Amino acid sequence: MPGLYIVATPIGNLGDLSPRAAQVLAGAAIIAVEDSRVTAKLLRHIGIKRPMTPYHDHNAEGVRPGLIARMGTEAVALVSDAGTPLISDPGYKLVRDARAAGHNVVTVPGPCAAVAALTLAGLPTDRFLYLGFLPPKAQARAAAIAEVAAVRATLVLYESGPRLAVTLAALAEGLGAREAAVTREITKRFEEAVTGTLGELATRYADAPPKGEIVVVIAPPGEAAPASADDTETALEEALTRLPMAKAVSEVAKKLGVDRKALYARALELKG
């Protein structure tokens, strides 16, 4: 059917391309690609030739209207160089505009380096936050790390080999001695997941930057220290200035993890 097909491609092992993905690529009128040389290799692997057009950060604004127009009568496939499109690339605007134009939008799921790294790391997977690439400049990177330091979830980010040690050192400074894993070459012959604290990993890679695509997975923070009596008192007094007693007690108890009954008794004393 005409429309947009979001097709996940292998992140290293060409055998990971699903039969459905191969079928969609074979039937597409045109394939929007990051790099035609990379996608041509994949198409050769499955024995097909299809028209391709570059679609990336530098040309997306100019190319997108033409692709949207074609979706009305043709099947347009979107791929990235590796993995699931829209993850750290500009594809979401193509999806948004395709929907706005009333076109059919279909996803063909498959490999994703961030999810694959989570399965290798041996860290909690019930909640995770994908960060993409951290900023390259030190001050902006430190600010980005500080922004997520208190998030109670496993953190997942991408990095390059030459920048890995610097990034790990910044993470250790901003997040402390959290457990982490450096995963690389996922699905390839030399796939590995090296674990340790952020500081240990920063030291390991300081003089030996690894090659290949890298995903860093970081454990969530430990349990927060219980609020002190002074902190609880201050928070309760402030809440009572703007809320009824029951709501003030509820807010502070939830925020600081304090026993609600004891907090209510203290609120009665303060009001009395």
C-alpha cells in the first residue's frame, strides 16, 4: 500500500534483517537513506536493487516535501545506516508530516542498539532513559549530566571511541561511583560488554580508546538518604503557609518519604 514504512535494519550482523523488512524494502518505490553506500550493501545482501534518496540532518527540510507527495501513491521506506530509524536521526519530522497529510504510516520493528545494550549490561531494565549523544563541550555535557543525575532509571547513551574516556570521567564526576557497562560491536564477532564503576571504566579506556559503535549503560542512583528532621520541619512549615493541613501533610510525606501519621501530629502542634 502507498505510505511511509519505517524499517529497522541490522546494527552489525546482516542476518538480523527480518523477512518482513526485506519484503518491504523490495517492494518500496523509493528508500530514504542516511548513506546510500551503506544501504546499497544491505540491498545487495538480500539481492535487490531499489531507487534511493539521501535523507539526513543536512538535507531533510528540502527533501521531505517531495517524499510526502510521493507517499500519496507510492510506498516510501525510511531506513537509517543501522538500527531503528528516528533514534538519534531526523526521521520523526517525516512521520509527523506524513500523518498530517493523511498518509498510511507503518513501522517494521527490528534491531536497536540502545535496547540491545540494555540486555547485555545486566542492569535494571524496568525503567530506562535514553539520552542519545551527550554534548561534546565540557560545560554543556556537565549540565546535561546534572539534569538527569536524580532520575531513578537506568541511563543509556551513545558515544564514539575517541570521546569515550572523557565522557566516562564526566559521568563519574557528575553521578558518582555508579555501576555501568560499556557495550560495543553489538551483534558482531567481537561483541562485548565491559562492566565496572564509571570511574573504573574511565581509567580502563583513558589510554586505550576502543573502536566501533559504543553504547554506555549506567545504573540508577541508590536509595536517597532519608530527610533530616530539620528538612522535614522546614518543608512542613512552608507547605502549611499555602495549603490546608491535610494537603500540606500529604505533599511533604510524598516528597520526603516521611511517615504521614507522625507528620500530621507535628502539623497539629504547629497549627496549635
